[in-house]
Amino acid sequence: MSEALAPAAPPSQQAHPSGGERSSPLSRRGIERLDLMLLCAEALDYNGGEAMVWMSESLGFSDLFPNRVELWKRRCHNPLRRATRRGQLQEVETDALIRILNALAERLYPMLRQLLSSAEPPELSAQRWQLFRRRLADLVQERFNLRRGGVQRLLDEREGPELCRQLIQALALSAGPGGFDRLKASLMDPVS
């Protein structure tokens, strides 16, 4: 009887289907960064789009993303895209995208480490970054609205390299144990 009279837990403390506590949905900025990091994974792996579909299936997200079109529709909530979708992603959808990104980061970790390593010869490192930035720029120009300020900064010769480095660092930090929590916390942070 006392349970019936107890006030319900606030929405931020209700249980989440994945077993954790429910938190607020990702902000617009968080969705932008998540999609840009997924795009970075595609730039690092020429089969990145296929890898995302495969990871989605292997992680058990076939109900959320039964095919590549549904996965693409969720990513189009990024307002920087050429074709955007209105509305807000559900937390279970963003969590699934974050878990897919974690699995991709784990798979791509040797490449991420090579990009970020200071032990690599500077010429080789510069070549790797140039190749990555060229591939990322091609994907951005193909899929994103080039009139948006965030897209222009990413493609800018002065600002772009630092923004790319930040995305790659965040991707590397999301690999391994605890990667989901680290990445989700950084995406929830309004200043990151």
C-alpha cells in the first residue's frame, strides 16, 4: 500500500530498457557530433556503411534498424545534413547508434592510434591525415549542407584539421571498456 502512495520517480531516474537509468535525449549539438563521428568511421573504412549495418545486426538492433534505410533516416536528424528529418530521436535510438559507433571504434582502433601517435614519422602522419581529411571532405560535400557554418568550419583549411583531430580523439576514447559511457557523457555535454 505504501508503494502505491509513493511518488513516481522523475523521468530522469526511471529505468531505461537497456538496464540503466533514463537520461535526457541528446541535444542538437550531440546529434551533430554523433553523426560526424559515424561519418569519420566511414572515412576511415571504405566499407564503413556496410560495417554499420553489420554491426547493427550483430549487436541485436535489427528491430530499430531493420535495413540501411532506417539507419540512414536516424542519422538524418543531424541538422547539418543536406536532407534532414524533423523531430527528436528516442533515447533508445541514440544509445543504439552510440553502441554501433563504439563497436566501429574498437574495430578501427589500430588506425585511430596510428593517426594520433606522436611516435609515427611526421611525413607518414601528415600523409595519413591528408588521406583521411580528403575522404571525410568528399563524404561531407556529398551529404551535408555546405551553406551551414559548422560544415564550412569542418572544410576550412585552418579550422578543419583541429576539428578532425577532436573527432578522431573522441572516436578513439570511445573504444574499449567504458567507451559507451564516455562517449554518451561527452555527447550530453553542451560545451563539447
